[in-house]
Amino acid sequence: MKAVVVLAALLTIVCQVSSSRLKQSDANPAVLNPWRHRVKRDWIIPPIRVLENSKHLPEDLVQIKSDKIFTGEVIYMLEGPGVDQDPKGLFEIDEKTGWIKSKEPLDREKHKSFKLKAFALSPSGERLESPTTIEIYVLDQNDNRPEFTQKEFIGTIPEFSVPGTSVMQVTAVDFDDPSTDNAALSYSIIGQECDPPHGINKTMFGINNKTGVIYIRDVGLDRDVVQSFRLTLQVADMSGMGLTSSSRAIIHISDINNHAPKFQPTTYNMYAMENKLIAEVGRVNATDKDQRGGDNWRIKYTIVNPSGHFAIRTDPVSNQGIISVVKSLDYEYQAEYKLIVKAENEVKLKSPYEQIHSATVTVRVMNENEAPIFYKNPIKVTVPESVVPGTILVSDIAHDPDHAKLRFEIIQDPDEWLAIDHSTGQIMAKKNFKIRSPFVRNNIYSAVVKVTDQDADGISATATLEVNLWETNDYPPLLIPQSGTVCSDRDPDKLGLLLSALDEDMSPQADPFTFNIADQNMAANWTIITLNETHAVLQPLVDIERGEFSIPVVVSDSGSPSLYSSALVNVTVCPCDSFGDCKSITAAIFGSKIGISFIALMIIIGCIALLLVLLLLTVAVRSCTSQNIRKGGGLLVGGSDDDIRDNVFHYDEQGGGEEDEEAFNIDFLRSPSDMLPAPASFFPQDCGLPRGKQPLRKDAPHYLPSPTYPRKPPGDPTDIEDFINVGLDAADNDPNVPPYDTALIYDYEGDGSVAGSLSSIASTGSDGDQDYDYLNDWGPRFKKLANMYDPR
């Protein structure tokens, strides 16, 4: 496409950037015809420069024409940013003439340039030639005021800083084109104020007009005179000739440690009570002119001549030094202390003219009545348990710091073993100690000793006395047991007699024990084998016949010196059963292949004879106490068959022994038909009982015949057991003889009574015809019944 460009007005604006704008009325359309450069049939359109914020709108920028040979009408089109793309509506093109115009004022701060494309179309919409690129640059105007980045800038500078020292940098921005003078900024300080006012009248700060760095111009920044400055800043574009704006800068003067602390006053007097740790005895005061509360103001106190009793610390609020007692004072040892206290800052001092200051503190110790002091607590003593009463255990146990007179006493002595001298405190053993006392724990006996000064206050102190007892060999061991049994068959699985010993001492004064046979003759047949530290076994070395043996045995302990005791051990040698116990006499007799000795046989026969005598004596006594009470020539109740009586049973009667003669004899109530004749030879003739019927035992059936008793002992001693058993069996099963101390069978009521009631006892007619005198003969229990029926 060959384009025709009209550039007269535009070229005039480019050549005169700083001049006034070219008016639209001054532009001659003939002058706007473009210069055409023929390059391969294409026209190159140079960039178009448009001044921002133009007020002559719409404004013709450039005209394009197509030189394509075309007989019909040409339609021009424009597209790109500012036309049909954001920001839309800034540019337009005349479809017929090809003039490109600006419709709205342009803003370089928003859009610096535009790149558009122009088209030549036929009425049918066909492109006549390739699109042409058109570039539009917006020219800057000084339409933006420079602005500081902060409303207030804050900085700090140490006092006494030298001139030229940089304080801080301030910054501003301008949105105009930085390549032009529209954005060329210049900084300046237009005002200075100080706090406190009028502290310094000269200008203390300057500013670099290009970089905005604030610096110190003059000397004399003393924080004691002025603490801060307030500067008024200004910035202008066009290198200081254009638009301006202002801001503030606050500069604080920071403190340096140029003042040393000083004491005021320099001498102090304080008082401290002895024997106490005191957190605050007194305070010393030093002042510092540096900034209060700052690091340069804080004071560190030091005691130059420390005694170990005092310490000093700083109060963080008041900056004063607090003196305290960290180790108790003793008035008797030292009554006064002089302390040199130094004050300095924690931060290094920067002034060479200031010196470290010090003060003198006098501390006077106040005396008080102190309690006595034990040299040791607890007081430990180690003695043997066999200590002799009166032995001194310990002395010189306490003292009084005030040199007062002391009184000693024992306030706790559980077993009352100790005595003390009340004046000197000398502790002695009052009686023998016993390590097995219940008050001894882990071989230590504890007591409590009290000491009191005898001044007006009477202050006292207590201490524990620990008497550590060590065992001594005081008691010999005692042999146990001193009698026992040893099996004669010498079964290897059955040990002999197990021996041990008792010793009231404790280890190592007791076990291990040593057992020995004292008689050498006995040692030929017997031996003692040690099992462990406390037990041994006594057993024969050879086969020993059964019998009793007394063996002297000596047992000794392991104490130093060793103690011993001797005893006769009575050993019975006998055959043993499977449990290791001696067999019974009968089993020994019948189980022995050798037989029994003569002595054993005589003992057995004697026992049997004694048993028989006792049995016969019992039967005779019981028979003599049973009387057959008669009235006239008949029996107790009478011989008539018509004599009918009820039997009275005492169910609360449990039966008596052979000596129980007060119980009622139930045999008096037996029916005459129950009486059976007894052998005349069984009872003695002088018992007073009839030779006819004898009383029957109700605890056994009476219809059985009496068993046959053995009449004489067998001749063969080996049958003596059978002889005894036969005799006992006969006595137990005889229903006709005592004893009566057997179990009563209360559910056996007899064969029944022929009487209808108790009132019919021996009654065959009316009450008047009946004689009741015989009831008096039945005993004291029936006398009351006889009196009731006696008509007299």
C-alpha cells in the first residue's frame, strides 16, 4: 500500500517541545501532506507523537491513502488498543478520507504509546493491500506533583556525632517521565525546631538535594541540652523549579555513656543483727546523668573489700545499691565491718574525663543471746554392747557463743541406758547395753540430749545421740534337742538325730556352730556330721543294739573369743517304721525276729495285771452301791405279780462316772420280771444284795448270755495281746454287770409299763386301802410323794 501522510503540524510540535501548543486553526492542510518514501511499493509511516492532556479535540493525527489501482470506492478501517481494544474510544479513522483522529485527552502516566493497524477494504470487504502499522507516542507534560513516600520520617543520631555523619535518607516520587525534567527532583530543608525549644539556634542538619540524605552540619549535639529536632522538608521537580510538596523529619538525639555514676553521700552507717541472714541491711545511692532508664544509666555496684558476709545488688527501679548479709555475722568474732563500695555503669564509659566513684559503708554487728551450739549433730558413738556401766561414752559436746553457763540433760532415753553430767555434758553408760533391745534399730540406739544456757532467756538446743553397738560374744550356744530317737536298722535314707544350737548373740558371734563328742569312748561308736552352719546329725558308726544312750556333746560358736557349752544327749535306739518313728511295743514284739527282753515282758505283764485289778474293783464298787430294798419279807415293791409300777426315766441325766452316787438308781423301778439271776461267785457275799435277780443294764440287750471270761493268763508270752483283747471284749459285751458310765440310750423306753399312770403304782384298790410307807425307803426323792399320800 502506498500511503499519503500529512505531518506538518506534528513535525512542528516535535521541534518545539517546550513551546506552546500548535493550534488547529494554524495548521494548513496543504502542509500536512506526507513525505512519501517508495520502498518496494510499500510506504513506511514514521511514529506519530501526540502531546498528553491536549484540549483541541478531536485532533487530526495522520491520513492514509491506498494507491492501489481500483476503480471502485475504498473503505479505511483501524483496529488496536485505543480503538476496539482497551482503552477503547481514544482514536478513530474516517472511512472515506483515511484521517486518524484522537477523540479523548491522552495520559502518559497511564499509556505511554499505542500500536494500531490500518486496513484498506473494497466495498465487498476484500483487502486491497496488506495492513499498515501505525505507532503513536504520548509526549509528557509536567502534570504530576512530586510526593514524599512518608508523611513523617523518624531517625536517631548519637549525641556528639561529628559533622558529616549521615542521619537518614528521605525519598519522594514523581509520576512524570523520568527521562525529562518533569521528574527531576530536588530536596531541601526549609525549617528546623528543637526540643526543648530554643535549645540550639544554629542549623544543625543539611540535606543532599539530589539523594535526600540528611546529615549533620555542625558540632554541639548534646542530649543534655536538646533531645530531638523537627525538620520541615521540601521536594520540587524540574530540578527545583517546578511543582513542590513538603513533609517532616523527626530526629532523636540518642544517649551515649558520657557520665559516670557518683555517690551522694559518700559515707553510710548500717546495723546488722548477728546470726541472721538479712536480705536488706541498707542502701547506697549513686546518680547518673545519662538517660534515665537506659543502658547507660544503669549502675553496677561492687564491694571492693569483700569479707564473704555481705553482698550488694542494684534496684532496677531506683538504681540504688542494696546491701545484704549472706553469711551470718558473729558479734563475738567481729563487731564492725568497713566496706568500700564502687559504682560504675554496665556500659563502657566513653568520656575520658569521668572517673569511677566509690563510697564507704560501716556495718556494726548487734549482739544477741545465742543458743548453745553442739559441735556435732547427731553425736555418734561406737561402743561394744558389753560396755561396763560407768564408762564415759562422750564428753565436750556443746559450747555457748556468749560464754554462758550451760546445763545438760537427756530428754529421751527409751531404755534408760545413759547418764549425763548436768554441768559438763559428759555422757556415761548407766547399765549394760543389749543389742537385742526393741529400741535398737540397725545396731543403733538413739537418745536426745538437750543443752540450755542459764542466762535470763534460757535458750536451749537439742541434738541426737546415736550409740552404734557392735556385737560381742556374751552368750554360749545351747544345744537342742537334748533327747531323741535313732533308728536301729540304720537305713541310709533315715538320718540320725538332728542337732542344732541356740545363741542369744548375733552373727558373727553366733553361727556357724561346731559340734563335737566330748567322750572319746563314745566317739568310737558315734559321730557328728555337719550339715550346714547351724545343724549337724548325730548317728552311730556301728550297729548298736536297742536301748538308751547318753552321749556328751560340746557345741561352740564362732565368736571371738569362742564360747561353748556341753550337754548329755539322751538317744533312744529303736526299730523305726516307714516314717522314721519308733514302732509300738506290740509291733516291735511281733515284728522282731529276735524276741523281746525279759524286762519288757515283765512290764507288759504288770500292765495287764493292773488293768484287771482296776476292772474288778470297779465292778465290785458298783455292785455294793445297788441295794435290794425290801419291805417285810418281799422285794422293794413287793412280790405280788399284781404290783404294777411305772418306770421313771430322767432324760436330763447324762450318766455319771463310777464315783457318781447321787443319781437315782433306775434299777429300783425295774419290773421283778426283769431281774435275772447272776452267778453267785461274781459279787462278794457281803454286798447286801439278794442272790436272786441282779439289775440289768439298759444300754445293752438283756436277753444275751454273759460271755465267757478268760480264767487265767496264757503261758506263752507272745499270746498276751490276744489275752487282753479277749478280756476287754467280754467286759464290753456283758449286759449283767457294771460299769454304768457308758452312753445312755434314751430312745429305749423298755418293754412297756403294766400300770396305766403314775398314780397306779402299787395300787390294787382305793387310796385309803393303799399303804405308801414303802416310798420312804426309795430314797429322798420319793419322800415328798409318800407325804402326799400319807393319811396321817
